[in-house]
Amino acid sequence: MSLSYTSIKTLIDFLPEELAAAVEQLNPAQFEAVEELRLRNGGFLTIVTAQGDYTVPGTRERRLGSEDLLLTLERATGASLHTALSSLRQGFSSARGGHRIGVCGTVVSQDGQTVFLRDISSLNLRVAHEVVGIAASVLPLLIEDGRLCNTLIISPPGMGKTTLLRDMLRSCSEGEGVPPVRVGVADERGELCAMHEGQPQLSIGRRTDVICGGTKAEGLMMLLRGMNPEVLVVDEVTAPEDIQAIEQAIGCGVTVLATAHAGSFGDLQRRTSYHPIMEKELFRRFVLVGIQQGRRQYEIFNERGERLAITGD
């Protein structure tokens, strides 16, 4: 059984039985390519790959209804929509195996704040791809004067930032391509490590400690104070407090590996929320993730935006 099949099988189990049976008929190559499963009320079950999307074979006569979406969401959130309320306010819920379930529907507000989503109209089941070894060509390019640089991985959504970051932290923890170090992960959404009953469901290395839930800033500070990390890892930096926590960690001599949404180095420079990162030169290396001819490509930049190298999977 391939790693891709094992990973996507947890998502298949969330689907109604008829739809799950159709997805399980995919061949190994098709499984390797799956990045998302899309369910839209009144539409068809669709698979998204780097090359495009298509309706799952055997389901072209099966239009989805609201009951299909609700059943899938209930299974993904542990048979209770209420347990996912805090996540659903942000338009997503984390699921077993490190997957993310994107949710659309009608916003219910109270005092100007989103408190719930009702009349669910579409779901996006994003596969948590674990690809061991993809950091091998990238890590050597992030070392300066014998030390791993503070590095920010950037790309638009869905390009594989989290997958690369996960293998980078695993490699650091195991000493593959770099000397082995203690790694601390602030895994707010559970996507990096997929912790279940205190055990990671994905490969993160033997020297890795994880804080799940809470905010990224809280997790980073807890790890910094209590676990004596040499490398700190955080996914999707967005809030000012995230950046402040990263600055504090770097000031303590800890290397930080993180990700952020941006389509290019120039986009990152133009986004107001990231101005403190750029002005204070918190990161010495930037990795832009893209796709060329259906394969992942990694462009490495320094803090001045000068491209240093290009590599790939």
C-alpha cells in the first residue's frame, strides 16, 4: 500500500460509502496526483490535481446533496459539528491525519463576528501529503557559514509549502543534510504533525517536540521557554503577534523555519502585514514554491531578493 493511498484513505473514510467506493477505484498513479477532493451541493465529486480537476469516475450521474456534505463534515470533525465551531469560524476545520477541510456556507454573525456557518454549500478536502526526502535538494542551499538560516517558505495556497516545511523539520530532527537538532513545532491547526493521543501521525523526526492548538505565538513562546529548541517551526505566519514571537525567538539565537502566502518575493515585500519581516530582515533565506510542467520547483532568494538557486523535487 503506497504512502499516497494511506494518506488519502483517511479522507475517503469521511465520504458517504457510495462516493468512497468510487474514489477507491483510482489507480496508483491517480492516487499520487490527488491534492484535493471537492464536494459542492448540486454538483459532482471532483478531484483536483496539479494538472487540473475532473469528476471522479463512476459518479458522473450522482449529484451531491446537502446531506452528503453534512455527513462528510460530521465524520471529519468526529461526528460533532459543535466541536469544530472555532475552526469553522475561519472557514476550515482540521481533520484526522493532518488534513484540512475547507467549508463554505451562509455566515451566521453576532455582534459583527462570525460565530457559525449554516447551509453548507461546498467542502474542500485537502490531502495532507507526506513526501519524505523532498527537502534534500533545498536544505544545503539554506546553510550559511555552517548554520541553517532563518527561512520563510512562500507560495500561493495549495502549492506544497506545508509539505516542504514538514520534511525540512523532519530532516533537521533526524540530521539529514544538516547536523541533528532539537526541533519545536507550534502546530496550531494540526496540519504539520497530525498529533493523535500524543503521537504524531506523520513523520517529524525523533528530536521534535510539538505544541498543538492555541495560537502560533503562544505555541512558539511555550516551546522557547520550556523545551530549549534549536529550531522552531510554524506554518502560515499571518498575525502581528506571530511575527513578534518569531522576532523574539530569533533574538534568542533560535533558527526559525516558517511559511507565508505570497505569489512572489515582490508580493511578499508589498504586503503590509509582512513589512516588519522585511524591514527587520528576520529571514536570511526565502523559498518560493511553484509548479513547472507538473513538478514542484523551489527558487531560493536571499534577504535582498536576489535569486541564489533553483531546484526541484
